[in-house]
Amino acid sequence: MPQTDNQTAAAPGAGEGYNFAYLDEQTKRMIRRCILKAVAVPGYQVPFGGREMPLPYGWGTGGMQVTASIIGLDDTLKVIDQGADDTTNAVNIRRFFARTAQVGTTEVTEEASIIQTRHRVPEDPMTEDQILVYQVPQPEPLRTLEPREIECRKMHAYKEYGLMQVSLYEDIARFGEIATSYSYPVMVNERYLMSPTPIPKFDNPKMDDFPALQLFGAGREKRIYAIPPYTKVKSLDFDDHPFRVQQWEEDCALCGAEETFLDEVILDDSGGKMYVCSDSHFCGRRRAEGHVGQLPDTAAAAYAAAVGAQEAPDGDAAQAQGEGET
Amino acid sequence: MNDTSPLLRVHNLSHAFGSLLACADISFELHSGEVLGVVGESGSGKTTLLNCLSARLMPTNGIVEYDLRDRGLTDIYALSEPERRFLLRTDWGVVMQNPRDGLRMNVSAGGNVGERLMAVGARHYGEIRSAAEDWLAKVEMDLGRIDDAPKHFSGGMQQRLQIARNLVTKPRLIFMDEPTGGLDVSVQARLLDLLRGLVRELKLSAIIVTHDLAVARLLADRLMVMKDGRVVETGLTDQVLDDPHHPYTQLLVSSVLQV
Amino acid sequence: MYVAVKGGEQAILNSHKLVAEERRGDAAVPELTLNQIKEQMQLAVDRVMTEGSLYDRDLAALAIKQAQGDLVEAIFLLRAYRTTLTRFGETQPIDTAQMAVRRRVSAAYKDLPGGQILGPSYDYTHRLLDFALAAEEGVGEPEAAVADEAVDDSIPRVTDILNHEGLIEEELAFGDDGPVADLTREPMAFPAERDMRLQNLARGDEGFLLALGYSTQRGFGRNHPFAGEIRLGEVAVEFVPEELGFPIEIGEVTVTECQMINQFAGSAERPPQFTRGYGLAFGHCERKTMAMALVDRALRARELDESIEYPAQDEEFVLYHSDNVEASGFVQHLKLPHYVDFQSELQLIRSLRRRHDEDHREAAE
């Protein structure tokens, strides 16, 4: 049994007359059937009878339904939003499952059996024993080019993706490069064009040949899709304008990491800024291991102190930071 | 008139909208390198016929067969929808009367020409772009406009771009619906010259629908005259226009040529 | 700013406490009871039941109280509750011809079997603020006089009357009597059939349907409607338990029904005749059912071979955007942090600007 966060597991309100993980078993079965279909046809969007969830549409209802359908008592759940465990929406969804499913939760990537995410793939590698569940606001990668659902489904069915390539051509003609920095479209298993959800294109290469099962749930649009482990995922590009990820000249100011996705933090109103890892667990672990970044000045030091102070009373964060010592 | 197998064979084609019969009992053959003009006044069923021939409107009756490169004469409506759509953007071209229907108005000229190449798998930006430049040059467009969207182009330029966009995959058969409609006379003349040159140079086969007999005389080898959905006269262009037999053709020719 | 986003669990709990405090308002004012909402804000309750797809006045009243009167939020609360309920089965279709009618008007006929029954309606009130309602002592117990003659037990529907002459299409115009779709259990599929469209419209946002229905009247998809009939009243709900094999009455619901009658020029197969647009809602939701009937008719353009040119006729446009729970959630999800995406855009725009500057410098040289 992996180490779990007992504080949230014992949260008040557990049970409350709702079924385990909120959804009734019939619904979960239906969703699991859709997930199986999605795994069998990688990248294909399977329509499913999405239910109303007690969180608003657009806030992760699709990911929550997928998580609710696959989660069991033995599971340990990690929830991240923008790479961080302690953003309000991540906290809220983690609370929801701690309350309705009484499962253990964690902030440690390697301890989680299920990670539900919005907008990031964790920096730490994942394994075959884990499942990554993405929250999907808009599953249809062709939607910005073709608003009609019927036509989009035909384009997928007939593998007519020339129009998508035209939009990349237009970017290069206009800007000299492909000007898509997130939701960067990918081909899955050389067959279906797929939206990787609004993760930064920085994370796209991680999806390729990924050991963990990747599941995608779009609640409002009522679609589920999947990438089975070790599937080929290719970001669209041109032979002479190959796909490239973002790079920073700076390193993480807190932990000194050189190859992570960095958030820009504004330090003052005169343009002062620094960069820190967007993956809060990854960054915290490195700091606990003794890695130190180049804090630019006293303002940044104050920021670091504030983050530490902010997180101290919060069991999750304190645990994450102290994890390296245990 | 030709021993070899035809490129397109049409047998007893009819199409009705509800109780309205738009075209009826049309049969003909088109051979490789031949340009067929379909003339008649508006409402005679020309455009419906063209839509049926170009796999965009399933006829109520009759058969349209095309000589596919890999399997010979094939009923195009027996093909699956993706096969038809593939044919339409590879071995065929369709030049619409209104460029808005045939172009992506918000995509650059280069992107418009390159789309067909990308649709069949081209993934080298430099090569796509140089192919687009070649074709824009062939239709006598200013290469400086390659990154501009056609919504800013004149009508004549839009029409030339539409032609380039269709020819980039080297199709064997082009369908054109009033290709010079709505253009000024001088612009029309230049476009017709261009079209005639391209058809000869590329040995294109084409079916051109027009109400303008001058266009027909300049471009078409053969003519089909339509009235009320039926073909009333066919023959070599010069023969039909200089010595019309059917009273309707006579009327059509005299009313135009008097002007 | 960044720190605020990391407020985490404590901030959420504090926010809930603030909501509870605001909801209660001034403690010197007596707290609202659910009965007060149920009995004195019936039309709000009706709308919440209709768009919440759950006929339960008590729960709707609770939702309204909990949502501080924000009806879209209340609808959301009711929907989220409804989705967890066990299904016992499906009732028989309700028969509105057997309705205990409280209001029934037809704009198509001056008089007709069963008569015009004005019933409770704001239609002929003057919209003057009634300061008597503001009086501390209240309005007392107003009472409407009882008519001398009872209303007929069964009042034929105007569309049935027209149907005798064959002047209007059949209720199921295309003979479709297969199983009825349920989009709370299965996703929408396109092209959508009428059962699915009607269910979507019944759950759809009143404001959205009102605007769309209005747009058809102003010429964006004109279909020449007549309010054939609007009726309000109670209908019995019947259910066939498996062990009995025959229907038993399990209760009654209040519904509003609107049947629009629209012109139709006829097609190759069909003679000119009137066509129908249909609206139905729980409780008294007259504006909603009329708008729904207009939009239902507009969405039938495809099956009636009419050209589809305007938003109200476009089923993907209408059906995908009618649900206020979906719309409200997605519009407001923009409040969630997007700083990973924004960071990616920052990177991109800096890079594009650099390239732009270089190009210009080269051009200048």
C-alpha cells in the first residue's frame, strides 16, 4: 500500500448517501466500456453518455467521470492543475474523491496509481502501473478549422487531415514558424489526429511511447479517447520545419532544474521576474534533495519564503516538501 | 468518334428535384484531351448536370463512369464517399463560378494551392511552397501575393488562383462552371487565353458549362446544347455554331451573334 | 498574484463560509423557508424544474434557496442531483388532451370546442409596480371567484381538430414511433432526430430559446407561426409496473404545452398543409414553451426539405449551445488558471516579435 495522505482521506462528509466515487455502477460500467473502445482504437473520440457532475462543465467533469469509473479502494490519487497539486481546482477535485471514494491521495508522482491532470504531463517519468487521466475542454482538434461535427467526423473517418496541415503551412508562411504553443495536434498510431488537450507543446514528446495508459475525458462534449501504453504519438510538422519544444534561457530559480517547463513569476511592477518549475512536486522534491536555484534577488527570496509559509499549514504541501527527508 | 476507351462515359443520366426534372436522359462520352462545352440559358439544367458528373450530386437515374488510373472505367457513384472525395482532389478539378465556393478565402494563395498537395501527404514546406510558386507563375499571378489571402484579390485573380489550386495535382479532368462569369470583358479575354493555353499545354480534358457562346467557341472542341434539361443538339463546336440545326440552337446563336 | 492561486484547501473552505454568510444576508431579517419559495415564487420553481429536468417542487425550492436565487445555478444543482437517482422505468406518455385545464388559449380560432380559458396570466396586467405588495402587512388572502360552470373534462386539442380535415400533418409526421432517445444517458448524435431535439429544447435555456425563436419571427428563418394552442393544467402520470402489466396512475404533474401551427408549401411527395412546432415544460412556463415550439419548427427544416440558412434552423448550432449548465460551466472555466498555456503564448509572442524585429532590421539595411 503506497503512502497516502490520511488527512484528506478522513475528510468529513465521506459517504453522504452517494455511491462510491459518486457515479452509480451502471454509469461506471458504461464509461468503462467506452474506455475499452477508446483503448482499442487509439486517438479515436468515443461518444459517451456523459453525466452531470457536481462540478461545472469545463472544470474537469470529463476527467472526473473517467477517474470515478476506474478508481478503486486500493488506488492512490494525485490531482494536478497547471502542473501543481495545490492550485484551487486540483485541491477541489482531490477533495471530491477523498470525500466520495475515501481513497488515499498523494502529491508524489511515483506513489500515485491514478493522476488526473489539467494542462500538464508530470516531469517525473510514469510507469506501466499508472494511469494518467487528462481533463479535456475541447476534444476535437479540427474544430477551429471546421465547426461542423458531421464534417469533422467524416474527416476523421476518411483520414482527411490536409486542412490541419494547411493551418500549419499558414503559420510558417506568416510567422516563419508553427505558431501553436499548446493544444498542439498529434497523430496517434499513424491513424487519428488528436488534441493532446491544452498541455504546452513542451509535453507532447512525453506522450510518445509513454509507459502509462493515457485516458482523456471531455465531459461537456461527451467524448472519451485514449492512448494505450507504448503507442506512437507524433506532433504534426513539416520535414523542413520539424516540431520543436519551448526552451528557456533561464533555469528554475528555486531548484535550478534546466529542462522543465517553467512558469514566469512577476516579482515587482517594474518588469522584474523569475522562472520556476510548473510541476510543484518535482520542484519541491529537488529542493528537498538539496538542489538550489539562482534566486535573482531579495524579492525572489521573499517569494520563496511566502510560498513556503503558505504551504506550511497545508498537510499535502508540507508532506511533499518534506518527502525527501523521510 | 474514337476507338480508344473514353475517359468519362455517361449513360441515361437524369436528375429530379422533387417533381422538377432538372436534366433528363443524357448520354455522352468524353475522350482524353477533349474539351466539351455545355451551353444553354440559365435554368436549362447545365449546372445540375455538371454537379452530377463531378460526383457532387447523386443523379436520380443513370450511370457516370470514369476511367480510374488503377481500375479503368468505374461507376463513380458505386465508389465509397472517401474514394469520391479523394478523386475530387486528385485526378479531378472543379472550378466554381463563384471563387468563394472554390477557394478558402482566409487562407493565403500559397496555402490554397498547397492544400491538395498536403491532402495527399506532402510534408516538405519548401517543396510545397515552390510548387505553389510554379503554379502561381503559370496562371500569371504576381508571386509577391503568395502570402496574401484571396479575399483581398480581384475577381480575375481569384479565378486564376482557383485554377492553380485545382491543377497542382495534375488532374486529368477539369469541370468548370461559368469560369468567366461575373468578370469584366477585358479580364475575361485574358483568362480565356490563359485557360486555352493551359488546356493545350497540359492536354487536359474538360467539361465547361457556360451560357456564353464566345467562351464555348474559344475553348470547346465539341458542344452540347441544353434546353429544359434535355440535350437538343451536339456536334463539333464550329459545326454547331456555324450551322445550327435545332431551332433553339439557331435562336441561341443568332441572339448572341447579333450583338 | 501567483501566491493567491496557491491558496488551496483553506481558501476554498473560507470561500464557502463567505457564501453561507452572504446567502443568509442580514440576520435581522427572517430566513426564507422552502415553503415560501415553493408557494410564492412558483414560476422560478417551474423554470428550475423544467431546465433541471426533475419534477420536484421541494428540491427545486431548495436549489433556489441554496443558489441565492441564481436560477441557472439552481438548475445546475438540481441536474447534479438528478443524475444520481435510480431509474425505475419509463412512464406512459402523458395525454394532454385529458388535461385538467386551468388555462387554454388559441390564437387560431375565435371560439372552439372547450372554449377559450384565460386562466392565470400576466398577459393583460398593466406592468405597473403594485405598491400594495410592498406593504408590511402583506396582501392578505386574495381569492378568485369560482365560475358557475365547470370546465369540460376533456378539451380537444386544436391540432386534433385540424387533423380531422387532414389540414395538418400527423403528430408523428414521419411515422416514427421507435424508442425515444434520452440524452441524459446517451450523447447527442447528428443528424439529430426530433425526439432528441425536443428533449434538448425542453432542457434548454429559456433565454437562448427565446432569442432564437424571436430571430425566426424577425426573418432569420421565417416559418409563419400561429399559436394554435397553449394550455396549462394537470395531467395524470401513468406507469406500467412489470408485475401488473397494466398502467396505474402514480401521480400528476403540472405542464404547459404549446402547439404552433406553421405554413408549409408542400414538396414533391407532400401536399401543402400545416406543420407543427411543439413545446412542453413542467409547471407554468409559457414563454419557454412558445419559444421552444418556434425553434422546434425551425429545426425541422431538414426533414421538410427547406433550405437551412439561419441559426435557428441549424441543429448543430442550436442543440450544442442550448444547455445553460454546459454553457455556464464552460464560459466560467476561463476563471481557472491557464498560466501554463499563457506562459506558452508569452514564449511564442516574444519569439515572433524577435523575428519580426530582425526581419525589419534586415529590410532597413
